[in-house]
Amino acid sequence: MNWKILGTVAFVVLAACQNEQYMVYEDDARLQFGPTPDKIYTAQSSYEDTLKNFSFLSVPSDKKVDTVYFDLYCMGRVSDVDRPYKLEQVVLDSVTNAEAGVHFMDFDDPNLEDMYVMPAHSSHALVPVIVLKDTSLSSKEYVLEFKIKENEYFKLGDSTLMWRRLIVADVVVKPTLWSDALFGRYSKVKHRFMQDQTGMLWDDEDIKAATSDVSMQYYWQGRFQKLLHDYNNDPANEDVPLRDEEGVLVEF
Amino acid sequence: MIDMMKRLWTIWMSLLLISCFQDQGNYNYVDNELIQISGILDRYTVVQFVDTLSLNPEITSNYADADFDYIYWVYDENLPSESPDTLSVGTKNLENYIVGLESKVYKLIFQVTNTKTGVQAFHESELNVTTSSNHGWYIFKSSNGLCDLDFYNMSGEKSEDVLLLSSGRQLEGERAERLTVGTNYADPFDYDEGTNTFKKTTVLFPVSDKDAKAVKLSTGKILNDFSEMFLEAPAEPYAPGMAFAGAMAQFITNNGQVYYYWPYTSAMSKFAAKLEFNSDFEPYRLSKYIMYATPNPIAFDELSSSFVSIPGNSTYLIGMVDGTGTELSATENNMDLLWAGSKGLYDIEHYAIMSDKEDASQKYMAFLTCLGNTATIKLDCLLSDDPLYSASLFALNHSTTKFLYFVSENKVYARSIAAIPGVNSVLDLELPKGEIAFLKHIYCNDYANPANSMNKLLVGAINGDAYEIKGYDLDAGGRPASAQASLHFTGNGCPGDVLFVFPGITSTTFVPSY
């Protein structure tokens, strides 16, 4: 019995000395979402941009249509021709789902056919989501979750990178880069106060600039503390001390 | 039988584990190669575009047929992201190399490679590149409502009104107050496309009673006027007090308000964050006399008569707390601050001259011991016949000697502050002619570069519209080694401050206090 075990172990160990052949991707072309191309090789960035926020408050008020982009990657060989891909909305429970044709243009809209393609000679595409300004957006946020749908050109890639979610609204939306350490607890009232007092959007771009340097962080923190103090002590303001939508005192 | 099987098993596994290694017989019986470099000094100092650099190193190796390749290169160890500059490739000697590098302190590397073995050896020296404006003495002075800098290089050659000459403008101001140093300051005229940032440099901050500027040390040119030094330009009229560095931040005061930025992280070096008195935004006005303490500088709020700590990582000043046995509360003590200074860098001892707000004839010398934000204050009540009572100028000895120098009735005194009450003595000095208008102790113990070490008492006088400044070497006890001055500067205007500079100077080479 022992000799049998020894023989088996010897066979396995000796077999381990053989050279392993390089793996070549010979599977079908597959699609999955990812971060921006500059972060594609950064493991911790794999799930960046899974969720994006868009508010029509961040664009001029006369703009009725805008586009939000996501990054899509294909595995397998690149092609000499453009290859169409398919997306479909995922209806979620417990949120208010965005409605095709009302809050965004349907992925199957014939007018958008040429936009949903993996370009020739490329393994990366920007996925446009056309958002529409509807009056319903001014009262609440709508959620659009969508996923890749298999077609004749592409199969599905990593199952955890199959979907993206977009929150679309015409009200202030919590920026992805919001920092509680810098601005305190997020609230829509606070966000709106910041916009009104500075004329800035305080979206991800503004927050990124404000947090680029330690002393700039303290500059903005101090400035908002002073602006709020002045606001709360201005007899012309009726809603003082300023409280957020949940009745909590706004503080910086 | 079981023991036998265990032994067989062990032997068998050992053979299996080592069987994957292939013996190629490529053993090396030669001793490790040792390359030795000699004939290069540890430190070189050259004047940019003036001095030449010549190095003739000797190279030895225990490898008989060595074939060497040589490279000389330099880098700034404070800016690791910048690429090194190559001075010479392929030749052993560096012959009459005219140094055109930007003025600063570099690491000079001589790299030798045996091309046959690939073995390398390095020699590291310090290369100190100076210019005609960054190694010598600056005199900060005022004249007819304008302030400027005079510069004396190490040969004693004088450049008058450096700012007017280099930039065509001077500081506004009746009084030249203080001249301090800032490091890692973003030069708005030196943009680096590679890093998409402005390169950092060392600046001087001359501050008058009405103006301040950022002046590049290596060129003497104004980089930013006062309004440009801020993220939000302050309202006029300007009334800066002092620019000073803390552990993390670079500060400046204007109209008694304090602003800061972080030199290492700030891309623009703009004074941005402003400290408020407290969360109720009560008004405050800091005195220009800043004390250099750890963890934060300390100042005196003239409105509330309170000592406050100045953090570089907050939006509010920090009130000082009374220590056990204090004879004067650190807060709301109803005093006016006439002068204050710090004993040394990161010191816990600070001293102040104060008078009672209700009765200005009541004067005190305050001994502050500050641990963190806790202050213990002892008072030396000054009698009206004490020369310190009527003194006009003060300067702490920043070495270990416990002396306060002061000027009273145009005489220079040293007051022992080792105990209360202090003991005065007149210093026997051949003073500059005229009314004494300036007094400063300048102290630096630079172990790495002893040429920059000094321990001098500087006395400046105004005679008509001419200044005369004398510097006296001090002995270990803090007294002048001689009545004769070892330094002597003359020029036009009223002296406000004197600073010794060299390329490697930092914001804390000399105590940024009084």
C-alpha cells in the first residue's frame, strides 16, 4: 500500500518539473465593464465607476439631453470591423427605476444603433447613456441599472463586471468623492447651500480640486464654516439655523 | 519496519525535491571585485557660472584587467521626482567644468563601472552651487516709505537695493520688520511640463509694516507681490506682521489674521486657509511677535489679551490652558504685549515684555513655559529704574545661554534670565555710530557645514539716512568675545532685519522668532 502511495507521489512530483505551455486566449470574444483606460491595470480600480450620479443641476438649465459615459472592454481578438453590442435595463426592487424614453433613451432605439459598437481595431469602447430631462426628475432620483446582453459578436465576461448603475436626477446628488471628514455628513440641503454660497457645483470635479492639497481642504472647510455662521446669523434668513431634509443641524 | 519506512520516505522525498535543480557547473572561484575611489572631497562649493569644478579621482580594483566607464551626475535629494543631471560621461577626470546648475545643494555622484564584470562603485559628495545673491548677508531696510534689501556676498562686495535692481519695484512701508525664509515655494515662472507643476524653490519673505513679497533666494527676484501670495487677495491697506514656518505649514499674518499653506503639498504656495478665533467667529488681532513652539507656534491676541496656539491643520486658533502654579493667566489676562520671543527652535521657553492694560506704567517680564497648549507664566515685575523698563529693542540669545539683550538709552545690555529677578549688565562694545535701531542675536550650529555656524550679536544704528551695522562674536557664555566687531555693513536707510543666507538655508535654520 505504502509503495503505491510513494509511487503516486513520485509521479506527481516528477510531472511538476515539466514546462508549462503559455496560455493563449482562444475563447470567444467577451465583454465586461471596467474603469477608465488609465486605471485598467490597477486592481483596486476594477470596480470604479460601477455607480455614477448625474444631475441636470450640473449643466445649463436649457440643456434637455446629456450623455454619461461608461467604459467597456472586450477580451479576445480585435476585429477589422465595428462590432455591435447589446445592453438591457435591469429593473430593480425598492428603488424608482428610470423609464426608457422618459429618463433615458432606450438602448434599442434604432437611432442609437451606431453608438453601441466596439470600434474596429479596438478592445475599448465608451458606452453612451443618453439621459433626458423630465419634470419628474426634479422631485426624486431615478435609477438606471443596465447590463451587457449576449449577442452574435460577444459573449459575457466577468459576471461581477456585467452591470453599471446610473442615478439620474434634477436635484442635487451626493458626489461619489464626497468626504465626510472634510465637509461632514452629506445632505441635499448642505450640498445646495454649498452651491448657492459659492456658485460652484460641488460635483466630483470640484471636490477633487478642493481635496488636491491639504491646505486647500482647510481653506474650504474654514470658508464653509464662516459662510454657514454668517447665514445662520443673518436676520433676513428665515430657515435658520439651517437644518437638512431630516431635520439635523447643518454643520461643517 | 515502520522506522525503516520513515527513513526511506524521508530520503525519497529529499531526492525528489532536489531533483528539479540542474547543476550547470558554472561555479565562480574569483574573489568579489572591490573598486575603490579616492581623491574626491566630501564637499564642493562653487559660484554658478563663475567657478569651475575639477575632479581627479584615483580608481583601484582587485580585478587585474578592469576596464572602467565613468559617469558624473547630480541630483537634489529634496526633489526625488526630478531627473538627475549628468555632468560628464566616459572620462575619469572632470576638468574645469563650468557649473551652470540652478543654485542649490546637490548630491554629486561619481559612478565607476567595470565594463568587463559589471561591478559598480559610487562616491557621493555634496555640491553647493551658490550665486551672487544666495550666499552672504541680506540687510532689510527702509527709507522714505519704501523697503528694500542690500546684499553683501562672502567677499564683502555689496549690491544695493536688490529688489529694485532685479524686479524694478520695492516694498511699501515705513518700517522694515522681518526677513524670514520659506522652502518648497512654487515658482510661478518655472513650470515643469514633465510633472505638470511649478518647480519648488527657496524664497525670502521680507515683511514691512505695509507690504510683503516672496523673493527667490537664488536670483533675488520677486516671485509674488503681497496680493499674489494669497489664494484670495486681502483687502487693502495691507498690514502684515510676520511670515513664519511651523512644523507642517507656512504662515503669514495680515491685519492680525493668520493664514497658511502646506509647502510640501501645495502646488501654488498660496496662503489659503485662514484661522478663526473660535467657532463663534469672535474677532481677534494677533501681535506681530510670534513665538516658535512645538507642536504649534504661539501668538498673543491683542483684543482678548490671550496667548493662542496656531495650528497648521485646523480652521480655528487654540486657546492656551493655564499650567499649575502660573502667575498670570494665559487667557484674558488684561495685558498688552510689548515684545515676545522664543529661546530656540522647538523650545518650550518663551519670554515676553508686557504692560498692564489698565495701568501702562506696570511692566513685567513674563517667563512662559509652554508644553503643548498649556502655558505656565512666571512674572518678573520691572521697576521704573530698571533699564529693561524703558528698553526699546529686545533680542533673545537663541543658544543655551539664558540672556536677553536689550537697548536702553542707546546702550546695549545683557540681562541674565536664568532667575527672577534678572540681572543686567552693559555690554562693552564699540557700537555703530548713531541711534541704535536694530538688535538681533543670530545663532546657528550647522554640524554638517561648520562654515554656516555662527553665534553673533548684531547691532544696527541709523545716522541721518545712513545705517551702520556691526556684528560681534559671542563667547560660550553669550558675552561679546571682543568689543571689536567682526562684521561691518554700511548703507542707506534704517535697518529692520539682517539675515545670513546660503543655498541650503531652510525656514528653521535660524529661529523664526525674535
